[in-house]
Amino acid sequence: MTTSARRRRTGWRGLPEPEASSYEISIRNKSEQDIRSLIEMKNRVSFSMIATVLIFVLLFGSTEQVYSKAHTPEDIYYFENFNGFPRRRLPGGWLHRSTGEVKPTIEEYGGYGPDYRLVSFPEVGWEYWDCWALRDGITASGSYIAQIKLNFQNSIADRAGLTIAWDDTVWDRIDIQPNVSRNDIEFRVTYTGSVPYNLVIETLADITVNAHTDYWLKIFANDYGPGYGVVDVFWSTDSITFIHVLHVTGIPNLTGLIGMSTAGPSLPHTHFDDFLIYTPAHPANIP
Ligand SMILES: [Ca+2]
């Protein structure tokens, strides 16, 4: 756990409590709204659980007291807009990995100054130089959410998206990457361990992927034991309304680092921004 990853006590819906800094509050509110909208979208929190929590609230007066009495583990909540990193370099605190010589760097796009900074992965044609930038120090496991904003700068190219469950010793991973030429989201498991598994990828919706268009890719991960991981993949054009695109079961492992990546014979020049990891102390809040 690094210092930049913030641990917080939870509110009654498993969302992070406010902090003093207005800068962080503005970011937090955006993400909280985002998380809340998705949680509401899935809407599988049982009424009985809500009723139980409300009873506790009434009994003890505040959620802070409820959870401090119960010694509940804290959330991990991490949001990164990359605005604080210097240009032309890899962002600090991120692991860079590539099967070739691809280097993502911080760039400014659409204007000048920190507000326009993002992570840019370069275009590489016909080399199979897959590339990853992984947030170091946050090993997600159990139930968690990850989200990235991405914008393809090439219309004829391959894949860019999220990578989860990264094992840095063997590069085992799950790459969840929209393909800008094929108009779909590819879900690829690279696993060298001994756990038997039966991966089933169910496509629930068709999508269109255009270049020079902002998209948000979000995943819900739920680990029901070795070989029984489940990931649901969502896609949005406005960060508010998400389409449920993939339901994947039989995943061997969901524990590991999370980051962004490009892949394929033709690596797309891709802009990534607004990266989010959220692991709630109360996984029941994640459907
Ligand atoms: Ca940014």
C-alpha cells in the first residue's frame, strides 16, 4: 500500500468519507457519483441489508460508530487524473512493462497545463509489442471496481483498455481491451498457475468504437475462489450511463495489480485518463 493510495473508513453505502482538501473533494465527488450510479444501476443490494444498516444507524446515531464498533476493514479508494505528473515521462509510481520497446508518457492534449495531462501510449505497427502501465503498490483482490477513460487516436488498429490481476513475477494477467477495428471488447486471460478453470465469456451487448471519442471502460470483479472468478464489463460514452457488455465466469485468479494497456499487432495510439480502483470494505455493495 503506497502513501498515495488512500484508505478510508466507509459510509453506510460503502462510499469513501469526504476529505478536507477541496481538490480532493472535487475528485472524490465525481468518482463517488460515478460509483454510486453504477452501484444503483446494478441495484442488487438487498432490501434486508439496507434495512439492517438503517436499524444500526438509528441505534447508534452515526455510521462511523457502527463500523468502528464492528472493526470493519477499510476501503481502498484510488483515483488518478495524472495532472500532477511531469510531461514526457512515465508517471511515477507506475510499473512499465512491454514485450517490446513501447513507452507510455504523460502528455498534454487539447490545451496547455496540468489540467490537460493524460497518459499517452504510442502507435506501433506490426511488432506485437504489447504494453502495460500498472499502478504499483495496490494489489486488488476479492471484490473490486476498476475504471479508465480512454480515447483511441487511430481508427485502424487493435486493442487498448484495462489490465487486472497482474502478477509481476510471471506476467499472468487479464487484459480487457476494446478493439477499435473490430468494435468489440476482447477479454483475454493469461494464466500459468495450476488452478483448473473453465472460462466462459458471454457477450450481452454490441458496441461501436470510434477514434477520437471519449469512452469509459469499467469492470466489476468478484472472486468466488480459485477458478471461480467473475468479471462484468461495462462501457460508456459519457461516464454516467454504462452498457453491460460482457459477463465472464470461470476466471482462475483475480488478485493482482491493475493498470492500462495496449495490445495487438497494431498498437493503437491511445490516451488514458481518470483511472480508478475501488475495493469496498463491504463487498456486498458490489453486485
Ligand atoms: Ca488528466
